[in-house]
Amino acid sequence: MLLNKNSNYFELLGIDEQTTERDIRVAYNKMLRQYSNEKFPEEFQLITEAYKTLMDEKKRVQYIKETSSG
């Protein structure tokens, strides 16, 4: 596995917590080009999980709370 499962979702996609949905989408698509499902299934799954979490406002807020508290 090239990407670390324990990576922060924001770091994984190369964005910060204040980013817009558009920027999340752009970062996600960039990562998908780099880590296709056929060649990197585990990485693809991790990137998709990060994307789904960060694109849902409620999930994103909860994720930030969880990661900032340790």
C-alpha cells in the first residue's frame, strides 16, 4: 500500500480543513488519476472513503472533531 491508512483525510488529498467542495472534488479526481482502482485497489478505496467523508458536511464536521481531539 502506497498511501498510509492512518493519514489524515485532508493530508491524503493534499488539501486543508478550510477548503471548498470544489477543491475537494478536484483533489479527489487528481488522486484517482494517480491511483486507479485497477492498479491500486486499497489506495482507491481509501481515497474514496476520504472523499465521501469530506464532501458530506455533517461527516466532515464530525471527522474534524474526532481528529482534532486525538
